[in-house]
Amino acid sequence: SIVGQLTLENSEWEAAQHVFTLGIIVQSGYRNSGLGHALIEASIEVARERGKKKIILSTFATNKMGIALYNSCGFKEIGRYSKQYLIQNEYIDEILMEYWIG
């Protein structure tokens, strides 16, 4: 069965063809197992092989485990959208992060 998934998407803008957008999900029973870290490290290698210079992502500010994972892989917070989502009557910020491959 599938326990984790990662996507890398190209930007539609020609001026941002050097950027991949990362999306990742790992089933709750498999978090903190190293799977997320391995997926992200593999995505950085794929991006490098394809000539990309940057990977971006966004996440809920409440996703503490994910944010710790992204930081451990070298992603940096570059901004946030305040009160971007309304979930169960609570506003949640969206955090924007990037990894510069160079």
C-alpha cells in the first residue's frame, strides 16, 4: 500500500521554470520514520538533475511536525499569509518556505 507521496510541479510561468513546487503527504502511522526526509532528499536530487534552482512549498502554521521536517531538510521560512484558511471556525496562517539549490 502507498504510505507516502511527493510531487514536484513545474511553474506555468516561463520566468519561473527554474522552480519546482513540492507537495508531500505521509500517512500518520509512518510519520517520524524517516520516510518524509528520504522523499524530500530524493526530490532535491531530482530537482538538481533537472536543472532546477529552487523548490518551494507551503504548509499550515499548525503543521509543527511538517515544519520541523522541512527545516531539517534545509528549507527556510520566507513568509506567511495571515489567516489564510478557516478550518473548524479557526483561522490558520499559511507558511511559505523555499530551498535554494543554486
